[in-house]
Amino acid sequence: MTQEQIIDTIKDFMAEDFEVDPANITPEANLKETLNLDSLDYIDLVVSIEQNFGFKVKPEDFQTMSTFQDFYQYVQGRLAAQSAA
């Protein structure tokens, strides 16, 4: 999966599942501020990631992410590790 495909997939499920305007999902946008998620929403986000990308997510993985670019790189890294395994 290319980075462009990852970004498109993320924008699609963020817009549909979390009602975020895709125009607000930019690489430099702050992940937490843009999504405005509460603790239950984070659980939904983890489920969406697992369903869309096929890997398990640990809640602590989000502690190192501040922008959508961090999120894209996280997904890309996890997918690369998964296909290398």
C-alpha cells in the first residue's frame, strides 16, 4: 500500500466514522485537536484502523503521534513490518 493509498483510506474512514471534514486532514494538522476525540472515540479509532489496515493497535501507540503525518508514518511502518514478516 502506497502512502497516498494510506492517506486516502484514513481520510475516508475519518470522514465517515468520525465526521471529520477531509479538508481538515492535512499532514501538519494536530491529530487530537482535529479529531476532538474522547476516550471512547479512541477505541472506535483503534477498531477502524484494525479493520482498514489489518493490524492490532495498542493505545500507547498514540502517545507518540501529534500530527496526521505521524499517524501516516505509523500506519506505513506497521504495514511494512507486517508484509516483511
